Amino acid sequence: MEEGKRQKTPRSSFTVGAIALVFLIIGYEVALFVHKAAVSRVVANRDTPDTVYVERSGADPGAYSSTHSGGTAVVVRKPSAHSREAVRLREKAAPRKVESFRFNPNTVSLEDLVRLGFSEKQAQSILNYREKGGRFRRPADFAKSYVVADSVFERLEPYIDIPRLDINQADSAAFESLPGIGPYFASKMVSYRTSLGGYSCPEQLMDIYHFDQEKYDGLKDLITCSKPEPYPLWTLPEADLARHPYLSRAEAHAVVLYRDHQPRDRWTLEGLGKAGIFSEDHFRKLSRCLLADP
């Protein structure tokens, strides 16, 4: 008998626990219902009724009128002052207006993220990611954020504006922000730009030692190339010409001799090429450079 009682005890405890859990769930649902009902009533009625009065003349533009035997009666409603809590509840319960406008996810403010449709908690999560060093290089990176729903990204994608990095203006730190670029290549990208006198096209990055097509393909959609100062091929002295990556010492010397012995109307890159001054590789690379007029 005692053994039977011991076996029944766990079952009884389970039953009591289950009943308590059911009542707890019911109580929680009732509390939510009561809270929503209270908020709805405050939103609908506020905490103080507006003042309504009737006057015979001086109709207010926002009032409406009705005609009686005694004349025209004008009903005027005067909004009453309401508590800050009632106003807050009304603002919170009101449907939130969602906007769509151009933005850079790397610089957009919390307030603008809320305007774009994110909750304050979601917006703060995006800001926290940036503060920890996170960066959105492409629109697809923004889509990967766990607070950005697919439907939200689909709406906002046309408005995402992430400026491309100008390789003629960027410093080493900016270059390091590009995928696959560490301190070594960032330094080389700056020094090579100096020796060129400015990049004439993004593809010139692949002239850097070990900067291959694969590395270029990984960042080409993230960069742009502003117009550099034209390279003064026709005025620089021989020593300066020899420092250019596309000119050897012999080629620099030959350019000076060509300038000294040919009329100015023949000072063209094509003329230098026909004179056999450049190697095929250097002529091809110089053809991509923006050159100053003679």
C-alpha cells in the first residue's frame, strides 16, 4: 500500500503543476487583454473629454452648423489638454509612417533608420554593429543583418547608396577597408599611385606586383577612379621620366631625344611608338594613361 502511494505522488505533483501552468497562461493572456483594452480606451477617449459648445454666430472654420427655427447654430469643439501619458499612448498606438529615401547604411542615423521602418531596438543593433568596426561594403551586406527582414530589404534596396572608394583620393586606411587588401597592398596602392602621377583607370591596380585578376574582381564594384592630373610626358626632364613605372631609363632618354629632334606636331604617343622607343608592354600601358598635351 505504501509503495502504491509513493507511485501516485509524482503523478499528483505533475497534475498540480500542469493546472498551475494553465492558470498562469490564462492569467497572462487576461492581463494582456486588459492592458490592450485600457490602452485602446485611452487612445479612443483620451483622459479628458473635449469641450463642445454651441454658438449662434462667428462660425469657426472647423465647426459644422445646422439650421433651426431660431437661426443657425454652430457647434464648436475645443480640444482639451491631456496628460503626457495619454499623448504618449496615442502616439505609440498610432500607425507608424514608413518612409523610403536614399541612405548610406554606414552613416545613417538612428532617427533615419526608424523613419525607414526599423524599430528603435533594430536601429540600435545596426549602429552597434558599426561601432564595433562592422562595415556594409555592398547592399547585399546590409541584407545579411539579422534585423533586416527580406521584405524590408526588397523595399529599401533601390535606396541604398554606398559611395564607391575613389582610388585617386583614398589613403592607406581606406584601401585596407576593401576586401582582400591588407596593410601591404594598401601601402603599394598608395605608392604606385604616386609613381604614376594618379591612376587613369582602375585596371592599373593589376600592374602592382602580385595584384592579380582575382583580387581585382573581388573589389572592382567597390571602387571608382576620378580623373587625375594629365601626366606631363612632353615637359618632364629625363630623370623624372625614368621614375615612371611604364618607362625604363633607356626609354626616358629616348623620349627626350625624340622631343629634341622632332617638330612639335609629331609629339604624339603614336609617333613615339612608331619610332620604336617603347617595348610593346610599356606602349600598351602608356596608352591607358591620361597624358598632357604637348
